[in-house]
Amino acid sequence: MRCSICGKQIPSGTFCEDCYREAMEDRVVSNREINNDNKVLIKLNRKFLPKYNILKEWELLLFFLLLFVYNVILLKMQFLVISIFLIIGLLAISLFISKRIAVGTKCLFYENKVVYKFDFLFIHIKKVVKYSDIKDIVYNQRFLQKKFGLGNIVVIPKSRGIIFKGFEIMDISNVEDVFKKLTNTIGSKIF
């Protein structure tokens, strides 16, 4: 067998001892640089807008509107009152959950890495991606997001499998300006 880096004859394995030692030293130095990287270049937070979040739940609103009309037509006042309280209660719960998710979502861009944090109740996700492992960063906006000046930023890693290993930061305000600032700040580190 031969070493896959230098081509030196070896009894078994993929690397010779010298190439293996050099690769491990480079890896340790790289990990030290990433762990010591504490200067935040850009911080992205998810924006919470109550009106947007209510309109985002249009299926729920449509269902309750039909329920309301049905109760008015049949003149069932006790069901009408129950329907109104149900509508208000479910929308309040939905807004509370959306607010907690918005507060718990953060994305920090450092000199050498991106850190994505998501905390909601008992769910704690933290992803650290080096810039050398990022294939692309893109943004998109849905119709309703454009009306409110929001958008999503997606970080796509080079290593993609069956499961998407990147992350998406949703509902960022002024997403076009943020994306321009992001590409000016870290664009050269990715491409």
C-alpha cells in the first residue's frame, strides 16, 4: 500500500506516520483557532411581529371564521361564545409559542465560524460550522414575509446527506440589507 498523501510505501493504512502526524497537528491548530474565536461580526435574531404571526395562521383563522358563521346562522349563542373564547385562546397560545421561539433563536457569525443556537422549552440545539465547511448562504422571502419586510437566511454546508445538515434562520427583519452586510463581511471567507 501507499500513503494517499505523499505516495510513500507503507505496510497498511491510508497515511504514513509523517503525513498522519502533520494532519493531526493541522487539525489541532484549526480546532484551537475555532474555539478561541470570540469576536462576533454579525448577530442575527429572529423577529417577532404579532400581526404577521396571526396572518401566518390563516388556516386556523379561516376555520374559526367558518365556525363563527355556522354558529351565527344556527343562532347557537352558547356555541358562539365558546367559539370566540376558543379563537382567542388558541391565538394567544400560538403567539406565545411564536414569541418564545423567536427569543430562543440566534445565529452568530464569528471570524472563522458560524454558531446557530435554538432554545425552546426542553429543546436545545447548537450547531457550529466552520466557514470552510459552508457551501453557500442564501436568503428567500415568501409573499407574506415581503409584506412585513422579513425573510429567511439558509446556511448550506458542503457535506450534505439524506438529512439537511445546515440550518435556516427564519423571519429576519430587513433580510436584503442583512444579507448584503453578511456577504460583504464574510463572503470572502466562504468563496
